[in-house]
Amino acid sequence: MLFTEKRKKREEKEKEEKEKRKKDEKDEKDEKDEKDEKDEKDEKDEKDEKYKNNCKKAHMINNFYLLDKDINGFEISDQDKIYYESFFPSKKTSEDLIDKPRIYQLEVYPSLYLYYMVKLNRELEVGFNELEEKYRTLYNPLPFHNSYIPMHGKIDTSALVQLLMDSDSIEKFKEYYKNKYNVAPIMKHKSDVLSSYKRIFPNLPNPTEKQKHAFATEFWKFLTNLETCRQKKDIYYTHKSTGVKYTFDNTILTDGISVSFQVENEKEVNRYIMGTQKI
């Protein structure tokens, strides 16, 4: 009996010590994770602050050289001045421009700045090592626009055909469509491509809106990688809470780099009847 009680006490003590070790290990791990998380956050905040300061400095320098504005709060050494001035052409001194800032000259003589735009973008990629690589990647040798506001243009099936289709591609599309659906659309020119569905398929009376929409989508499948792109699951999907099925509306929005696909309720494709809809 005495032996059993001692054994039971020993087991309880060992259990308590084991639980205490587990708790200490957990507390130590939580403390380490918390410290690592704090260090990671501090490092990120430091990088963000450095990036903001660099952007602010670049903005001030840009205003100094393009708008002839004074730089407040920043001191530029003579060596840095020579470096920064190498990214701008010399100011023209003709009578009509002698008192004008470079930003005005840029509007009047934009061709003078083409070389310096390429040079600046190249320097952004190979220099400025203090910036993260994602901020130094060269996407285009020349800027697409002169505003910080994203410029996105809409491209629908009509624009796609006008931009990318010619007589040869029309013939290839007719062959592609016939092999896929065993019927050849009647088309010879771009104007035929954009004509009515009944004119393209005179032997198929009373086409539905879904058939018209599907035919327009075939141009996208023929001219682009719509069928294999990684965004396909986001283009054709079913809303979890409402059960509404969405499909590609044959329209994209793009600024030349990014692209957004316009989707629509599968039941409403190519329907132009205006009405109220609950959101």
C-alpha cells in the first residue's frame, strides 16, 4: 500500500514537471515568434520608410530640374548634381523658351527627352542598389503615359478584331471554326466579322444571345491564350453565396502591363434590356 502511494506521488510529480516543461517550451517559442515577428515588422517599416524617403527625394529632385523649384530639406553635393543633370538635356535658350522650365520644353520638344528616358529607366534597373529589386525592374524602355493615375483602356471583341485580324487571319479563323463546329462562318473582310450573326450564319435561324456570345468568345480563344491562361478559374466561376455563374464578357481593361477581365452573369450575356437589379 505504501509502495503504491509513493509510486502514485512520483508519477504525479513527473507529470507536473512534464507539463511545466511543455509550458516553458511553449512560452519560449511564443516569445521567440513574437520577437521574430516584431523584428520582421521593424525591418519592413524601416524599408518602407527608406523607400518613402527615396521617393520624396526623387520627387523633389524632379521638381528642381523640371519645374525649377527649390529643394527644401535636401542637400545635394556637387558630384550628385553632375549625376542627376546627366538625366536631363541642356535647357534650350531660344527667346521663346529662355525663361521656361524644362517641363514646358518637354511639351514643345519631346524628342529631346527620349534618349534620357531610356537612360533613366536603364539606370533605375542597374543602379539604385539600395532599392528592392521589385522597384528596379525595367518593364518598358519608355513610359506609357505621363501621369501617376493608372490609364486603362477597354478592348472588346470589335477592337480586338480591328487590331489583330487581317485577311489571312480571317481565313485561318474560318478553318479553325469549321474544324471545331463543322460549320464555316461567311466572312471575307473585317466588316463581315462585325456584321450580324444571321449574316455570318444564314442557315442558322433564330440564334440565341448565348450563341452570339459564344461566337464572339471564339475570336478571343483564337487570338489569345484565354483557354490556357492562369486566370481562367477567376473568369469562369460560380459565386459561393448566391450560386450565380459568371462568364467572360469578351472585354478586357488594360494599361499595356496589367489586365482585368470583365465578367457577367451567364444568364445576362449580350442582353441590352435595361432594368433594376438587386446588388
